[in-house]
Amino acid sequence: MALNVEVTLPAFQKHYGYKLGDPVIAFFQEHAAADAEHSGRQLALTAKYVNTPELAARAMWVAEEACRLRWASITDLYQRRC
């Protein structure tokens, strides 16, 4: 999954009102290609090393926590800017 293209940029538009091309979200637009490459690497590593139900549960928890922290930090930055 290309996180910036499929999740982050649409969420910036829907929840924060930013439009594509807005300099505030330029970092995320500019790094969309690298994001897709990194996502592919992460999926390959997950498929290779997460091979038990326990590891899968731990990987899911870590991924969910990373998403929560990412959105919390972005929301905080947005609120401080306004």
C-alpha cells in the first residue's frame, strides 16, 4: 500500500481541508514514490519474518500504534499552526 497516496493525502483533504498542491502537505506529495517503495519492502519483510500467530498479533499492534502516533503528531502540528 502506498500510504501517502492511498491514505495520508486523502485524509489531509477530507479531515484537514488541504488540497493537492498545497505547500503544507508538499512533503507527503513529494515522497509518494518513495513511500510506495518503502511499503513494498515492509510487506516483503513482514511476509518473510512474521510467521506465527503471536508475531502477527505483535506486528498488528505495532502497526496500529505507529498509525495512532503518526496521526496524533500530525493533528498536533495542525492545531498548533491554526
